[in-house]
Amino acid sequence: DGLHAMESQTDALLIGFAAAFITGLFACKWMIALVQHAKLKYFAWYCFAIALTAVLATML
């Protein structure tokens, strides 16, 4: 049943895409609000954490 397996993968892909899209929208909205309210100290810590995570991920 190759067709059934392909449909199952497509469903999982669409659900994953939708979840990532919705999460991304909330994250963007949160970051824009954070920067607009001049809480740049928190934004700086966020950027530092993301950079550190990226560096550590490339080292593994």
C-alpha cells in the first residue's frame, strides 16, 4: 500500500507545516511587541541565546 503510506506522510507534513506556521506567527508577534515596548535588554538576551544555540549546534 504505497499510496496509503504516501497519504499518511502528506498528512503529517501538512500538520507539521501548520503547527510551524502558527508558532512562527506567535513568535513574530511576540518579538515585535517586545522590541516596540523598548525592552531591548530582553531582546539582546534573546539574540545571545539564539547565537549560542546556533554555535553549539554547529559544534555537534
